[in-house]
Amino acid sequence: MIKSLPGAVRRFLAQSLIRAPALQRLLGKSRIAVSGSNGQKFVPNLDEWIHSHYYTVVDDAAHFCGDIIRGKSILNVGCGEMLTDFGLLRLDPHSITGIDISPKPPGHLEQVRAKLAGNGIQVPPSHADKLSFVCYDGENFPFADGHFELIFSWSAFEHVANVPRVLAEISRVLKPGGHAFVQVYPWFHCLHGSHLTDWIAEPYFQLRRPVEWVRTELERQAALRPAEADFILGHMFPEYRSLNKKSARQFYAEARNAGFQVIKAKLITYEQDLSAAPADTDFADLMIFGTMMLLKKP
């Protein structure tokens, strides 16, 4: 099962945070109605989204990376709504800067704090001094060389258009000897790689079907569920179009080419029925749903 909300949905929720009652109706206690082809949901409910990004994401990252967050200046690449940034405060970093292509409204951090409080999560009072947000163009980081000690990225790199450029920027703003933790879920070629399996049941359609077919299928689903139409057509379809179609193998090679040492890696995979998978797709690409990598700048 997915332990956290994928980046495509996080960005929608970040942009729509001020519409919390509407989001509660959409992603509330009952999940969106359509099952994916393997019976699992891709989009969790709102409570799971909040708790997973405040607790589970941070705990999983800390377990994987070890004690490398405490006291560090951190850049969170593709921070989305910044729930995870708040959660990282539990590990006592020096500071956290979230960076994303989607701008945030004035008072966004206070809105997130209030949202957490409404779900029974009390944020450390240090958040006002330690958290900040910067909007960027998706390629160029507006920071000086060697500005950060740790880079953090969770479920964002599948949407990065120019992966080599962003990796180069990560290397540039990272201090020598610094680390970059990058989690990606899902990679494009796996069963959930489209991000759309809650609405389109055909397995691996993203590897076979043209984009016009995908749009038509989503329009059909949106007509059946008018309350979800904006989410499906206005957000999830553009996010599908933005997927870079990378595989874990490609990302690993590009990280090495950027000069990083991959000092630790973990595969996220599940038992699968591959009878409907395209015969010309690499077995590893089909089976690797996600990865965690800890990179080090020499």
C-alpha cells in the first residue's frame, strides 16, 4: 500500500488548502469510489493524507537515512503543501526551506498549522522561525552555492521535467559532503505509474494508450462523478501530462552522472500479476514501484 500521498495530489491539495470543507467532502471518510485494477486505492482520504505526511513520511525518511537531519539546514524540493516540512521539525533541524513550482498564498504556513491543529497535531512553536517557502521555475534554484547541508525530496521527481538540470542544481546548492535524500513513488512504468488508477482500470494503459484516449476515459469518469470533475480533469489530467516517464534505472544513472555517490538505496515493490503488462517493457521497470536513495556530494 502507498504510505503517502503522491506528489500530483499533494500539489492539488496545497493549491486548494483554503477550500478545506470542499476537500473534506471530496477526500473525506469515504474514499473516492473507483477501485484501481488491483483493488487498491491510489488517493487516500484526507485524514490519512495529513497524518502520513506529518508522521509516516518523516519517520520513514529518518529510519532510512539515520540521524542526519538534526541541526541541518534543509531544502525540501517539491515541498507541496509543506505538511512534511512541519513534520521534519520533530527531528530538530536548524532550518527548512520548502521550494515548489506552485506559489503559496499569504499566510499559508499559518493555514497549514491550523489544519494540523484541527487534526489533533500540535506544531512546535519554533515553526515560525525555522520554516520558509520559495517559489521557483522548476529548474533554477534561487540560492547561493553550498547554501544547504541536506536536500530532501519526497514523491516529486516523477514530475521534474529536466532531471539532470535539477540534480545539478541540488549539487550546486549542497555543501561538500552534504546529502540528498530522494524518494520517488510511483515510477512511470509500474502499475500505479499513471497516477490515475483510481479512475482508469485498464492495467498499464499509460504504456499503450495515447493521451487522447486517457482524456476521453477521464471525461467519462468525471461525468459519472461531477463532484470530482475539477479534481480529475483540472488537476490529475494535467499532472498526468507532466509525468517525465522516467524509470528508477534512468534516475540512478542521472544521479551518478551529476557526480553523486549513491550510498544507500531501497526498492519499493509488491507482488504483481504481469499478464497484462506490455511484453516490451523491462521487468525491473514494471516491478519497481518506488525508490529511496541517499546521495552524497563528494
